[in-house]
Amino acid sequence: MELLSLCSDLSARKSKYFKEIQAVLRALYYANFVHMSLEGLFPIEKWLFSTRSVLNMLNEQDYIFLIGKQDIQKYRKGEIIFKEGMMPSGLYYIHSGKVKKYKKGATGKEQIIYVANKGELIGYHAILSEERHQDSAAVLEESLISFIPKEDFFEILQRNPQFATSLLKALSHEFTVFVNNISAFSDASAAERLAIALIVFREKSKAGLSYGETIVIDISRSDLAGIAGIAKENVIRLLKEFKAEGMIKTQGRKIWIQDIEKLVRRSNRN
């Protein structure tokens, strides 16, 4: 009887451990599905700036001097950080949220050049070139941002050669990103442009998420049109097509990518 009881106990434990292992595997599978890497699917590095890595060159003392000691200001959605034509007195560090960099055409239509998010610097091009801002920056969602006086920025450049070298590399990479954007969008269809915009913005929306959290693209159709460089009406029509094909689902302005591989194929950039 004792042997039978022992066997029964072992069987129960095995079943319990098996269920626990299954739960862990399911969680890992879900996390991998939600945060699926684009490696081997889409050349995402050609679409993103690398200023976040530049800050890794700062030691603790320099980081505190450049960023840690600065006040943090809350910006509401739609607030302007700087405008094209303004003379810069410093640059900005994004603690949280997203910021669009854009230019306006003669008709007032916005062309969004880049979307910066958590951990990135903006506004340094005009500081380095000692020129007026060549674009504008506005907040896409509630954000926490620090203003960095240009004097502090130049002091760090002088006393930290690794930071200066890393920033130079980042600027060179940005040229690659801009060339890639111009090249890709010059011959891309409206559907391909929108697919690219969704893939890149999805990657931006990962910032700050933990495994298991769903990636949500929360953006207005006007801003999505500005990123893709197509009319808002085309964005609305194509999103319905993408939804019917099972690539995305939507609720209000929010978008969830359901099939990233199919979306990459639609972008024609894999």
C-alpha cells in the first residue's frame, strides 16, 4: 500500500511539474510572439537612429552632468518642443514618450522625418552646425523631456572623447537612415510605405515594455500618413485592407500587428 501511495504521489508531482513547464513554455512562446525579433525578416537598423547607444559612452559622473542634473518637464500630446527656423540654445533628452520630427510644405502638409522615443536625444544637429533648426519637433503622446543647455553638451564633448567619437558614428549612421528612407520611398507603393511605417513604429512602441506586454501602435491616422508620406484617406483605406488580410487589428486609433511576417512581405523590403 505504501508503495502504491508513493507511486501515486510521484505521479501527481510529475503531473504538477509538467503543467508548470507547459505554463512556462506557453508564456515564453507568447512573449516571443508578441516581441518577435525582426532579425532576418526586416533590416530595422536601417530605419532607426542610434543616439541611445551614444549615451552608453558616458560614465556616471558625465551622465549626471549632462542629463541627471537637468529638470524634467512634462509635455502634453501635441505640444511643440521647437520649431523650424528657431535658433537653438540646447538639445533635449526623452525620458519617456514619443516625439515627431517633421517639416511642413507650402500647403501646410506635414512630412514626418523621424519619430524619436525613450532614451534618445533630439535637437543636436542645429547645435553642432551652429544653424537654425531645419525641422520642427512635437510630442506624439504625453512625454517627459529634459532640456540640456548647449554649454553642458559642448563641455561633455570636450572632456569625453569616446562620447564625441560615438556621436560622430551616430551622425554617420543617420545619413544612412535618411538615404535608405529616400531610396525606399521613392519607388514604393502606398501599401508598401504604410507597411514600412507600421513595422518601424511597432519597433518604436516596444520601448519600456516587458515580455508578455502587448505592443500597441497608438498613433493618429494623420501622423501615420505623415510618416508614410501618403494621404490620410489612403491610410484609412489600406488599414482596412491590412485588417481584412489578417495582418492587423484596430480599435479606434490603436493598431495591433497580428502577422508581422505577412506585413514584412507586404513592405517588399525583406
